[in-house]
Amino acid sequence: MAEFKIGNRLIGDGHPPVVIVEIGINHEGSLDTAIEMVDAAIDMGAEIIKHQTHIVEDEMSDEAKTVIPGNADVSIYEIMERCALSKEDERSLMNYVHQRGAIFISTPFSRAAVDRLVEFDIPAFKVGSGECNNYPLIKYIAKFRKPVIISTGMNSIESIKPSVEILRNEQIPYALMHCTNVYPTPPELVRLGAVPQLKEAFPDAVIGLSDHTTSNYPCLGSVALGASLLERHFTDRMDRSGPDIICSMDPIALRELIEGSNIIFAARGGEKGPVEAETPTIAFAFASVVAIRDIAPGQKLTEENIWVKRPGGGDFTALDYELLLGMAAATNIRRGFQLKKIDVKSG
């Protein structure tokens, strides 16, 4: 089974799923707001807080000043310039997350961002969907030999493979997150079938879902299909104006996602068959063959004088009923009681 550690948290097929709380740039460049979001998330049980590290001049060309995302009315350059935390503020945010006992990771969008996070000594890198096929950046990240989580939105199995090979060649543990980069994502575009598809294509990968819908249902469904990592954007209040608020979860949704994913993890797997804990129920729920009329010695057993009734535990079960029909009684059998082996003539 695929597994690795982020900090002291084991992640993988055999471990309860972990929710990555993506505060991203919902703080809109305010350290105070980011800290309020961190507090709200950790108070609800968050283990991993994820940020986005934007050093805009190293991340984007001037053409980005004319590209307007589908969920905005200003350019992507303006959004990131407004929302990026300074190095000092981001370090303060990380230190605060650590003080609260949680794990801090971030997504670098440039080499300068990678260098900053290496200096911060973060325990793992998160790679966004837009960088999944940015093989030069993946190679640069791999140099630092930390676990890598890659979102795979907008990519195919074939375009994911080169990034995976880069990580495999460096023997770096990795996770792949299925993702749809529509904000918000309608349910019919989630395509949870990609979760087992990724696991089949990359059996050494920890698999997860990075979700942009407006509910927890897709994440919970992905756990049933084997997802070990869940990621959703987060805000402490849905009335904030951050760019990803519309597809973010609030504190109550976060708590419900953590609780629900653990329940589904506990429930998944196994195989069909009775379990030991069902033994007391089996004792009364299964049926035994019972006389429904008084039966005299030598009288034939028929549908008119025997039937199957609860509880179980008799000498003859429902499986024996048809075999008993036509056989003869060896003793007096009282109406309402289970048949015993001594009550029936053999042969």
C-alpha cells in the first residue's frame, strides 16, 4: 500500500484520510485574516493547513496582466499581486500554524517560491493543477527531495506520467489528486471514476481529491473509492470577498468533512460474509424448522405440519426444510417447538 509522512502524519491507503485545508489566497493579502482562518480551521480539527506562495514577478509574464480568470473581473496578475503575502508575513503565518500544533504546507508557483519554501523547511510541496505538466518546475522541486502532492486537473494520464517519472527517478514519495478546475465545479464534472483510474495507473501513488464543488459530498464519495487525501478551499466566513470563497467550506463543513471521511474510511473495504459481532443476532434472526401441528410417530412431515420460524439454534435450519418433507416422525412432536434430530426417522 502506498504511504508516506507529512510531518508526523502518515498518509496512505491504510490510514484515516486527511483533509488539507486550503486557505490559499482567500485572505486577500492580509496576515490577520489568514490567522483568523487558521484559528477557525484548527479549532475544527484541521491537521494540515495549505497556503499558496506567490512571488508574482517570478511567476508570471507581462501577458498575465491581460488574462482575466473565469471567476474574476480583473487580471490574474492583479489578483495574485493583491493577495500574495510577503516573505515575512508568510513565515509568520507558518510559525503560527506550528504554534497551534498543525502542519503547514504551501503551493509554489515559481522557482523563487520553491526557494522560499525550502528556506522555510516545509515538510512537503503541493503542486497545483496548472503546474502538473510544468516539468521544468517539477524537476526543480524534486531536487529538494521532499514529498510532493500534485493536483491533476486539466491533465490526462499521459500528461501526468512525465511528472510521476521525475519523482520516481528521485525516489520521492508522492500523491496525485484528481481535480476539476471549474470554480465552482458542478457535480456532473467531478468524475469520481478518475480516483480508481489514477490508482490503477499509478499504484505507488497515494490518491486523493482536490475538490471545487460547493459541498462535501464528492470528497466523501471519493473516500469510499479509496481516496486518502481530501482538499477543499476554506474560509472562516462565507461572506468574505476572497477569490475562492464561492467554492470554499466554512468551519462547520470542515468539521463534518473530517468526521464523515473518518466514518467512511472505517466502513470501506472488507468482504461479504458474517462477522463475529453478528453472532448474537444470528441466534435469534435465523430460522429453525418448527412443528406447526402436533405430529404423531410415523406421520409424514409435510408443508401442513412443519414450517420455519425464528429463532435459530435448532437442529434443522431453513436449509433443511425441503429435505425433511416426506420424512416420518420418530416421536411425538409438539406443535410450536423446534424439530430435533431424534424426532425424525433417518433413511
